[in-house]
Amino acid sequence: MNSILRATTFALAPVLALSFAPAAYADGNVACKPGPQENWKPIDKLKKKVWMEGWTLIKLQVEGDCYEVYARNSAGQVLEAFYHPETLEKLVVFRRGTEIYRKKGF
């Protein structure tokens, strides 16, 4: 009986760990609220904007209704940033799950 309890606890440990993870790591609540996709600016323009900020691009993708960027800043820190797809305005930036920038009013 003791071994069954131990095996069950071992199997459930990852599930329990994820269920108690801080909300700061869950950025799925970022909503850009853009218009139709045909009005979105090309992703290549965002690549240039990221480069102009001095960031080294790691990955760029569409996440929900935002452009999501993974990049390294000049200090070598990995950042996750969300940009509005029509204006290419930087809306929010996370570093290691902690919000470090939010556009005023967003």
C-alpha cells in the first residue's frame, strides 16, 4: 500500500507544481485587440524595430492577436515582448516571468 501511495504522489508532483505556478508566468492574458489581419503591419517591420532597440531576435510569432517577440537585450537577458500588430507599439515586456515594462494605459 505504501508503494502505491508513493507512486501516485510521484506521478502527480509535476501536475501539482504547475497548478501552483505564479500567474506572472502565464501571459496568455495579453490581448492587443487589433482590427482585421489585413491591416496588420508586416512582421519584417517588427524585426527591424527590435533590431533598432538593440535587441537580438531569438523568435518572433503571432500569439493570439499580438505579435510576440523573444529576444536578448544588450545585457544578454532574455525578454518576451508583445507588440500591437497594427501599430507595432510595444505593449508589455516580461523578463523571467516578471513584467518589466507596460505601456501607459495598457
